[in-house]
Amino acid sequence: MQTVYILSGPAGVGKSTTSRALVRTLKNSAYISGDYVSHMHVNGRQKPWESKLELSLIWDNILSLTRNFVSKGIDVVVDYVTFPEEAYWLRNRLRELSVNVVYTVL
């Protein structure tokens, strides 16, 4: 059974550092930076904290990437500012894949 780790917290708390350290300890794992995903949308991009549509797009993309990795037997570490409702949303959409979801706020 795969595990999806969601590491959240305010800017500068060490999410990226902790996420990268965690991903290195896992045997077969992928690192998803929510910041990198959010910057994939180049022209017309809005700030996710000001646009529900932009934030929804980011989470849909994180979900797609996570599903792809998990379906291939790969654990996932998501590094992004994540509120509890977003963590529950992601967990509920991964339910059919029978994964463990660990949500941690630093």
C-alpha cells in the first residue's frame, strides 16, 4: 500500500527541506512541489490565494500527478501550503486507490 505525505505550514517553516529529506528516506518515491505545479500555468495565471479557480487547477494537477505515481507503486510527498479541507479533498479522491494519507503541518 502506497503512502501520500502532505507537508504543510507557513512560508519559511521548512516544508521543502523536510519534504526533500523525507523523499530521500523512502525507497520508491516522488516529490511534488505545489509551488512548481502552480507555476506551470504561465500566461493568465492568477495568485492562488486570490482565485478559487487557480487554486482548484493547482489541486487538480496535484491530484493527477499523485494518482499517476501511486498507480505505479510509488509513494508521494506533496510539499505545499495545504489547509485541512484540501487534505481531506485529496484523500477522498484517492480513496479508490487504497492509499495511506499522512497530513502534517510544520
